[in-house]
Amino acid sequence: MSWLAAGAMAVVVAAGCGLGGKDDNATPDARAAQVEPTETAEPLVEPAPEETTPAPKPSRSTTTKKAKPTPTEDPNNFQPPACATRQGRKVTKGQAKAALTTAAGKIYWPTSAPKLRLSADLVKSVAWHESGWQSDIVNCDGGRGLMQVMPDTVSMINKRFGQSYDAKDYKQNALVGANYLAWLAKYFGERYFSNTYDLSLAKCKTHASTCLLNMVIAGYNSGPGAVDAAHASKKLPNPDYVDSVRSLMSSCYCDRY
């Protein structure tokens, strides 16, 4: 699922992070709609197989980019831009952390990829970079809540996984964002890594390498289609964004909560 222009715009939230810039114009590869079955660890309904539903558009515009964060900087020093609004319930950082940790701990592909696990550091760092763990932020482009999920992403996750997540609820917002990260890991893991799903920093040593972790982070920001297109040249479409999230995974102000 931006508030920051690299080296120019004001930083919005902690760690020099704001609501992340994503490309609404990136068109995911058609095969993204066919790489995985529809399943969920907690099914509400059993949806029919979807053969033509495309992957969701990424959550932001390419006109803005993230600056590299300073992981020790206090988020309370930063203010959102005038076009952002505050809607819904504002929760404490402790409540946000608990919701994100719970979302990270779920198994989103119990049948076809039971070993696919998200680390809490990944989910918490993406959320910190996107919103500074502010549950009541609605960004100028429509990104909402802790994970700054876009309406199209929420609709896709709900339809594919037979859920009815409401992104206005901070706990469900965390679940949608984590579920989307798991979807990206499944897609890239099958397509490029022979059905392996190692999302550790140890397996992915630099922010510019096309390892699974970096591709998942990049896809959250720019969409899977942009990552596929860049992968042909062994590059990432948004290495600065990836570097920011990776830096937070290693050291984040959010660890104080």
C-alpha cells in the first residue's frame, strides 16, 4: 500500500518514513492471477476458483518516493501533509504492535505452502514505514491505516481468500496487509524460487539483490507487475524503498514499544 519525496519532501512518520509511494499504473503480469489457489487458514466462505481475476494494482503513485529512514528517530516529531485525513479509531503503539504481530503469525497458505511464514519484523517494518503505526491515517491516494492498504487490495484479498476484512478496523487492516505480503511471497516464490519461501535477511544480503524478501517488499510498494518487469534485468523497481524497509527490520524506533 506518498508522503515522502527522496531528498525533498518532508518525512511524515517515524524513522524518516511516511506513507509509501506506489505505482497505480503498473499492470501485473496476467499469470499473477493464476499462480495460486484460493485458500485461507480461517475460511468464511469457499470462493469459486478464479482464472482471470488480475492481481491488485499497487497502492501508490510513482510521482513520490520514500527517503531512507533513520531508525532511531521519534515519529512524534513529524506531521502528515495537509491532504491526508484522520478517520476512525486511533490506537496506541502497543495495540498496533500486538495487531501486527498477530497478523504476522498467521499461516495464510496452509494447504499449498504451509511453510510460508511471515516474520513479525517484516510486517512491523512495512507498517512502520507506511504509517508510523498510525491506525487512523487515510493518505491522499486512499491508502488507509497501519498497512496503508488500498481499496483494490482489500477487495482482492477478500475475494481470493473468502474473507470480509474491513480496513477501517486496525486489527483487520494488519491482517489484510500481512495477507497481501504472503500472497506476494507465494507468487514470487513459485515463479522464481522453485516453491521456496525464505524471507530472512540472512538469505538476502543486500537491498539491491533480486532475492525473495526484496521482491516481496518491492511488490508491496510498486505491485507485482513492476517487479516482474524489472526482474528481467535482474533489478528491482524501487531499491530505495526496499532499503528503507530492510533498515527498519534491522533497527527500528518501533522496537521501543
